[in-house]
Amino acid sequence: MIAKISGGKDTAGLIRYLFDTEKAKDHVDPHLVASWDGFAPDPGRTDDFDATRKLLVADLDLHVKQARRLGRAPEKHTWHCSIRAAESDRVLSDEEWADIARRVVAATGIAPEGDPDGCRWVAVRHAPDHIHIAATKVRADLRTARHWNDYLTADRELAAIEKEYGLFQVVRGDRTAAKRPTRAEQEKAQRASHDRPARERLRATVRTAVAAATSMEEFVHLLSHVEGVLVEIVHFPSGDVRGYKVAAEDTTTTGKEPVWFSGSELAPDLSFPKICKRLENIESRAAGQPGRRRPKSWHQATASTERIPHHLDQTDDQASQAHLAAFGEALDALPLLAPRSLRSQLREAASAFERATRSRIQAEHHHGRALRGAVRAMLREPAPKDCATLAMFLDAAILVAIAAARWHQVRHHDQQVAAARRTLLHLQAAYDQAAAAPLAALASRRPPQETVARHMLHLRRAVPDHLELIVEDSAFGSLTAVLAEAEAKGHDPERILQQAVDHRALDDARRPARVLTWRVQRLSARPAPSTRARAAQARSAALLSNGPVHAAAAVPVPQLPQARRR
């Protein structure tokens, strides 16, 4: 069940709307199901509709008029709450709706249970799946009702009602979700033949600009060059920047101002201060250590993404939230880098995961510096020639979506869990499409059977629990091909396979052969260890195979001469 609460100053207009059947064609048989004392006049069950309606309005406004004479009536004295059941719920009876209405007005403070001075209210039913509660907010003692946080208290009571009545249990949020488009915005988008309202289109545009920008100046520059988007910077009287607002050009009508949205109206994390905080925490890739080759941005982004499930398993929730926010920015930027055929699925994935990037846990954004820096570098480099690099990143992203759903579920973030699961579906669809050609090309280079048998022994030692699933996977030939190519480059296939397994758990992978294929291919892109390095690795392995060695026994410590006593 979902509640929607609003206030107003016209009791007669509210009652007229609830009982109207001419303008509102979906209103059928409007009638009262409950009231403050059980004896309120019901315009829907009388022959003289107008007189009964006026009598009902007068009864509801009685205490309001008394308080107004004393100058104590609130300006907006009406309280309107609509409660709608899910489409899958059974049709509730009038008696059940009456009980629900009483519980909601009691929980919100409009008419507390057992309080004889509670506000006057009525519950009107004019459709099978919902009711409207109309109340005046002046109590019998002429005090204004205390109904702060009425939406939260009503929502909490509806959650209990859903369980008791066996109804569909709505996924509830933590008040960090982006504001939904209003009904007027949705109807305006339909009239203009847009698939989404302006608020949602602008939100996606701003998020993409944030993911691509390295500073606030660049962010504003990118937004101002997007076709169909208007940008305006808001300043304090001192001249300092206060914020920004955006509008869609198609919302501008002749003689009227465009419909502007501030960043916080689009989403809580798109306000000017929060964007500044995120853009301050981007790792620069310009400087590097002398004599050391800088890793490719796609590989660095994939490596950072692969580490996110490990970070989510730690106890630092603020760091985990920061990694999820950085991963959300990577998904926002991905459609700019992907082939046209994959952009639709990737946009849907980014849009879905947007809800999973926020919760009540405050993110410490410096933890996501590496991934943010790699994503910005990806956008400034030539696009990859094939889909292998993209498939490698999507393979890591799938495990992040699984880990994010698990992380949010432990913390009872229901909306975020649902968002991460929707993201997973879109990422898997995009991955299957992106990986098909690269895996087929690798499978065509499958090594001879003798080499495959040797690699089977390596797999048996490295992943004994997943061996059968790997061999039966259609990507097994691709895995043996990358192992053979890594060996040809000078890598030890068994060691590089063990590195791939140690770096990444396979328990969440649908197809572990594909996971290992991309991981081995990326590890083999690094320079192969020299002969001296391989000899050192062999000595280390020999020491470990002989059991743990005490540090004092392994490394001789020279004896220092003792100081003489004067």
C-alpha cells in the first residue's frame, strides 16, 4: 500500500472532488466507509446530494471556524491522505478499508486512538483499490493537530497492515531516493511525445556530465554544450557560486519561463556541494613513477572494479558506500564508450543502479579516487578497437552488482537491493552481447590437445571445486587459448592462473570459465617476469612448500658488538 499526503485550505472543494462522478470518470459509487464518530452524513447514500454534502462540509469545518474566531486556525487547515492498494492485492471490503483508515489517522496524530478531542475526518471510497481520508487539522480543544512526519508514520503503519492482511509488501525506501516526476510532468511529456519526463532526462544528463568532468568548471562547460539543455549558475550576493539549475528547452512555452530544476531537485547527490566533493576526489593519472609504465585506463578501471566486492566485505560502511558511488559514475560514463548496439542496455543499467549509489550512510569519496580517475582517463583515450576490453569490464561489473545487492540487503536497504538486481539483469544482457565475438575469436585459437591436457592439470590444482563447471562451459576453449598465449609471452600458466583465482572468488560467477578468461588475459598483458624474478618466485614457493619458516631462522641476523660499559 502507498500513501500520498497533501494539505489545503478548501474543505468544500476537497469533498466536492471526492464525491464527483462527472469530471472524474474513474469515480464509481463514492461513499463513506468511516468517519470520526461513525455518524457523519454521507452524500453518497442520500437522495439530496447537495444538501448532505454541505452538511458534511459544515461538520468538518466546525472546529476550524471556532478556532478562526480566536485567530488560532492554521492557513492550510485540510489534511488529505490517499491510500492505494497494489494491483495484485485482493479487493478489500468497506469494513477493512474503515479499519485501515482508523489506524492511519491514529498513527499520524490526526485522531489518536482514545483521544476524544481528535480531529474530524472521513474516509471516502470511490474505487475498488483505494480510499481518500479528508480531515480538518483543528482538534476539539481548538489546538492544531501534531502530525509531523505524517508520511513516515503512515507508511510505517501501512507496512504493518500489509503483513496482517496478507497484502503485497511494498519495497520501502530510506528517503534518499530521487524525487519522482509529478503527474503533471508525466502528462506534459506524453503530450510532447517524450518517453520520459524532463526531470528524468535532465537527471541522466547531469549524472553523465558529472561522470565525465574533472572539475566544476568542466562540469558546467559540458552541460552547457548538451543540445536541448539550459544551464544557469546561481550566485550569492557576494559573487560566490551558490549552485546551478538546469532546464529542458522543450519545457519552454511562448511567453513563459522554462521549468528549472536545481541539482538537489533532480537527486540528493546532484546538489552543487556534493558534486564539488566528488570532483575533488579524483585520482590524477598525469604523474607517474619514473621508469614505470602506466597501466591502461581500461585495465585500471577493471582492476578497481574487481576490488569493490572485497571492499564491500569489510567493516567500513562509509568506504563501501563511496566505492558504490564511484561504480555508479563508471556506469553513467559507459554508454559514451560502448558500441551503439549496447548503449540502450547500459543506459538502463546506469539508470537502475543510480538508486543503489545512495543510502543513509555517508560516503567518504576519497576511497573511490582510483576508479574515478580511470573512468575520466577512459573518456579521453581512443575507444577500444573491439569489445573484448568492454566485456572484461562488464564481467567485473556483474560481480559488483551481485555484491552490492548482498551489501544493501544486510543493511535492510530494500529499494537499493531491488535496484542492484535490476542492474544485474541489464549488465548480463550487455555482457552476453559484448562477449560473444571476442570469445569466439579466442576459441578459434584453441591450442593442441596436449597443451589443453596440461592446462587441465593446472586448473585441477587451482580450482578443484569449479573444474567440472569450467570444462563444460562453452568458453573453456577461450580459456585454454589465453593460457597458451600467456605462456608464449613468458608467463608461467599455473602461476598466472593461481593469481587469477586468488584475486577473485568464483562463487558468485555464473560461468567461471569466462571470468578466468578475462582475468588471465588482463594479467598476461603485463610484462612477463625475468629469469631472475622467476628464480626468486621458485625459491619462495619452495620455502612455502616446506612449511612455515620462522623469520629468525630464514634470515640470518648479524651480531652487533655490544657496547662497552664505561
